[in-house]
Amino acid sequence: MNISLLAFASAIFSSALAFVIFRNKKNSAIRLSFCAGMILLAVEAVADGLSWDGTSVQNIIFWQTARLVTLSLMPGVWLYFSLCYGRGNHREFLRRWKPALASFFVIPPLLVALLFPSLIVLVKKSDADTVTMNLGFTGFFVTLIFLLSAVLVLMNLERTYRAAVGTMRWRIKFMIVGLGVLFAVRTFTASQLLLAPVIDPQFQMQLVDISALLVACVLILRSLFREGHFDSDVYPSHAVLQSSLTIFLAGIYLLVIGILWKVVTWFGGGAQFELKAFVVLAAIVFFTVIALSERARFYISRFISRHFQRPLYDYRTVWRKFTEATASCANQTELALAAIKSTTDIFQALSVSIWLVDEKKESLLLAGSNFLSEAKAAELALPKSAVSEMLQHLKNHREPVDIDAAIEPWAKTLRECHPEKFHAGANRICVPMIVGDELIGFMLLGDRVGGAEFSWQDFDLLKCIGDQVAAGLLNTRLSQKILQAKELEAFQTMSAFFVHDLKNTANTLNLMLQNLPVHFDDPAFRADALRGIGKTVTHINRLIGRLGSIRNELQIKPVEADLNALVNKSLEGWEDLAGMKLVKEFQPLPKILVDAEQFLKVATNLIFNAREAVTRDGEVQIKTFQQDGWAVLAVSDNGCGMSREFLERSLFKAFQTTKKTGLGIGMFQSKMIVEAHRGRIEVESEPGQGTTFRVLLPLTKI
């Protein structure tokens, strides 16, 4: 076997992987650090290959020196990658690790630069005319620092893997295992070189490194075929040293190797010691991979359950852990995510999602998922009729159901809510979440590890989990309503005093306007005073009206009116406003029953919000038209837009606003007025793209 060719092949493979990652997507610091690390490994492999082809001691020393120089650049690069890869909160880790990371970047190259001659030293034996190459002072410490960095890299990769769940773990598994094998082997070879700092003329340790690099490249290549392996966001704990399997294995390994070395040295021989130590390392790596394998853990658990006649679950432990994980959740999103994580761990299901039914029982909202993004969920266009039929079936059938085995239309709708990821991941299960006679939502799970079918014990436990989550979701929903009621009550009390004070202020300002003719001869004072006082009075009176309107229950007095005429009235004074392009498109509409005074507040508020959202020379579009028995007013702008989270949680709630000087009352009041007319408000918005509000009023009688 030509060892040089093996080294050059691994270098080419490693460089090719770096090139693929570099060209795959827009580069980030994480991707660049991975590419740099693979290039350094390739350069090291080339140096090893040229060392094997060396025709003289000087050539071998030159290339081994180049290898050590390359090695001095690796600790910082790979430690940076291990801190960032797959971690959504990697910036927090970088801040905590800043001093250590800087030392791994700076100290090894600095040692090489200052003490370059002591990287490798020649030792001539006195009893024979032979020369050996030993690690010098600098080479020894460069290797030691690399050993420490390799252990830290393994520890960080383990943390990332253990924090991932479901499809996130599936995406990153082969990358983690590939790099884990590589650095586990490098830990072995580095520790051997430190114990006996003699450069082997047969280069057996370098051969082990090259072989490990090839294996790692194959595993990383396998990872490239898995979607999003660089884009998964995992949030591991900051307690890096606590309960770390890497630290435990590294300590056991170094202790065993140290004892073996002392034993063989005591008996005067070290023949085949490297092979024996490598077997120990290989066994540790093998059992580590088995311990991290979801499939292996699943099969072991099932074997014990089947052959030792024990229950499938320790229900007391399972229920205690589940309630501990969900008890402290304050809102629906937190509760859903906690329930999904616990369900994933209990049933070894890689894809779990929870869907909630909206207040009108007409559509579905994604509360949380470990594989389905909000954008992907928004793309699922489900007809209202199909959703209604599916919800009715789930309400009448409380037990978990296999939706892949069912052929009814409602099962097809559920399958569309939960796209299949693996064809061999067993059937998908739907768990209705019902409290009393109210369907809160449902949980969908599938892609079970090993493709194992769900048993009757699984269905019983899923039923209990569904009921528990449903009760928790209902409690959080009721708590939110109580909180809103208390906020409104507090605001009603506050507004009574606030309105009184503002009225007094408005009266004072009106008196000032009446006395202004006394100073009428001063043109500058007159202009400034009139402009400032007029603006203040207008603002205060508008604020009084908006605050006072929600103090009492809203009462409307609908009469027949022309919607186009009302909108035109609300636009008076806006057409000539500088800094805004106003586009109007009105279609003929039949008269509708509407409280003109109240609806003018809605139209004015929507136009005012659109005006404030656009930048200079922005555009606001006002449209009216008919649609499916509704008269529609649409107000669109190309302004700053709003986030999805703000739309869902804050837009129509009192005191929630994105404006620096706003009170968060306008949209709350507008929603009250529209719903009092038996209508509704729809909104579409994207940050940086603009917003569209649609007010739908019934064409029929109220």
C-alpha cells in the first residue's frame, strides 16, 4: 500500500469538502471556520505524505516541522467552529469563551514564531550510529495545546448533539459523529506522542490520523445530503462541564493509557502498545456512538421491555418529568414547545407538532413544532370546509387515531398538516386535545425512530398527555383573558382621571388662544403661538376622544350610508399632505348599515397609521370593493411593516404599540367598532415590505 497516496487522497477529499461548503450558500464565520479547519487538515496530510516520500533526514524534518506549524493553527479554528456550529445562541458562548478562545488562537503560533528551532530536535544515540527525531520544547507544548483543544471540541460537539431533539438531531448527527471520530483519534495520537515524544520513523501515528480524516470526510459527506445541517438552531446549556460524557471518557481514556504505559515500561517493553491503546480508544468511540444513537437506544429499550416482561413505560417517572417540564410555562407557545420536547423524548418521534383552533373555530394556528417552520405552515392552504369537517370529527372522537390508516377526507386534511419526512418512520398519529366539550387543538407525531408501530400502551399514554396539554392550554388562555380584563379595568380607572385633567388643559389652552390678540402685533410670536397651540389642542382633543371611547360599552347607531362617501370624508385634508402619495380606487357599492361617526374613526385611524408607517415619498393605497357578500375597505402602505409575532399577539390589544409616542388604543378601538357591526378586520404585513388592512362589513342587515 502506498501510504503517500493515501495521505494525498485524504487531503484532496478534505479540500473538496471545504470547497463544497464554501460554494454552497452565502458564507458566514461558522462556514469559513469549517473550511479553514478542513484546509489545515489537508495541508497536514500533504506534509505527512511528503514526509513518507522523504529521501533524507533533512527532508523529513522539514515536512514534519511544516506539519507542526500547521498543527499550531488548528486549536483556535476548530474550537471556534465547535462553539458556533448548530447553535442559535453561539454569540453567548463566544462571549463566555473569549479569553480561552483567544489563547488557543494566539499562544501556539506565538510559541512557534518565538521558539521555532525547538520544534524538532535530533538525538544521536551513543551506542549506535543512528539519529532519532524527538519533539522539542515548542513541539511538545504545541501538541499538548492541540490535545486540550481536541477534548474541548469533542465536549462542545457533544453538548450541541445532546441539546438537539427530533429532526434537528437527525440533521446534525453525521457531522457530529464524523468530527467526533476525527478528534477522538487525534486525542489518542496526540496523547501517545506526548507520552513518548519520539517521531516514529514508520509514521504509524500519522497513518492513524490520515485514516481518521478519511473516515470523517465520508461521514461529513453523508451529512451534506441531509437538509439544513448547517442551519439548525440548537440552544445547549451554558453549564459546559456539568454531566459531560466527553470529559468522563477523556479522563478514563488518558488514565487507562497512562497506566498501560507505566506497566509496559516497568516490564521493559512497549511492543504493540500503540495497537493495544488504539483498541481501547476504538472501543470507547464505538460505545460512545452507540450511546448517542437514537436507533440503538430505542432497540435496547424495546428488547428490555419485551424479554424481561416489564411495562413499556415507568409511568410515575414519565408523568413526573412531563409535569415538571410543562408546569412553569406561562403562555401557549412555551407550553406547546415544552410538550413537544417531552413527547419527542418519550416516544422517540422525530417530528411532533401542535396545532390550535382559532377563536372562530374556522382555521388552525401552529403553536409549535420540532420540524415545521412557521413559514412552511403558512404555505399549507387548507380549505375552511375541510378544516371544519376535520375539527368536527376530532371533537366527536377523543381517542388518538392513526391518520395514515384512515381513508376519510378529514384524515387527508390532517396528513397535509403534518408532511411526511421519512417513508419508514411508522404511521402518523393524531392526538385530539379536548377539555369538556371544547376542542382546543390537536397534536400530530410521526417519524418514529426505527419505524416502530405505536402500541396500545403508547395510545393510552398519548391520550393522557393530550388531555394534560389541553387543560394547560385552556388555563393559559383563561389567564390571558383575566389579565386583559384587569388591564382594561385599570385603564378605565386611569382614563377617568386622565380625561378630566386633559379637559382642564384643553380649556387653559383655549383661553390662551383667546388672549393671543393681545400680542397680535408681533408676527413671529403670533405665528408660533397659533401653530403650537392649535396643534396641541387638536392632539389633546383627539386623545380625549380615543380614551373616552373605551370607558363605556360601545354603542352603535347604524343607518344606511355610502361607504365610499364615508371614506372620502375621512380623507379630507390628506390629499395635499407632503411626503405621501395617495392612491384611491373606489368601486361602486350598495348602501350598507353603518354608524357613520364610529366608522369614520376606523377609517381615519387606518389612514393615519399607514401615513406614519411610510417614509418620505411613500405610497398609501385606499380601495373599496365587494367580495363574497362583504363591503371591503382596504388600506395598504409600503412602509416598515410589522413582525408576525406582533400581529398575532399584540396588534389588537390595548396598550400594545410599535410607536414611540402611541398609546396602543387605535387598533383596539377599531376592532371593537368593526366587530360591533358584525364585521372583521384582516391584516397582512411583512417587516420592511408594508402592511395591508382590510375592513369587511356585511352587505346584509346587521
